[in-house]
Amino acid sequence: MTAATGTPGRREIQEAIRHALRPGPPPPYPELVALERTLLLVIAKLYGVVERQQRGEAADGRGRARMNSIRYQTSVGLGDGLMSAHMQVRALARDCQWLAEQHSAGTVDISGGGQ
């Protein structure tokens, strides 16, 4: 994480997404908690940027629906079970990927550190 903003850097973001989407059995629950925390920080940073971007453009219904879905997904929490936590972290990672794709390819440095 960058010291100035407390936001994960690019490498940390990419690693968190890769780790969350890795096939196989779920990692231990404490790892899922850490992944969720990182992914939620990234989503919080990207969400506002993409939302403003879409407001400035003629956003289609699918984009608005996905943004609403992401807002809901971030409020769900991990739950008590390992499998539900694993599925939630995977969903958050896919949301991060989608937001990053919507974000205008590197025009705004979300990490605050240019990593």
C-alpha cells in the first residue's frame, strides 16, 4: 500500500485479483479477509472515477446495472463459511477487473504511487 493514501499499489492490486481468482481450494479465512479488504479499497477508489466517467458519457443500461450490482456486492460481506467467503472474494475480484476495464486505461493513477 502506498504510504500517502493507504491505497494498494498497482502490483498489489494485480496480485490480489490474481490470488482471488486462482483456481483450486479456497485459501484460509484470514487470507480471504485480507483479500476482501484490499479489493474493497480498490473498488472504492475506482467506483467513483468510473461513476463520474459514466455520468459524463451516455452510459448504457448494462453499465448502470453493473455499477448497481457492484454497490450491492460491496455491502454483502464475507459471511461465516469458507466457501461463501471464497465466492464473495472472487466476485469482488471480477468487479475490480470490470471497473479497471471501464476506467480509461491508465489516465488516472488510482494507486497514488505510480507503481
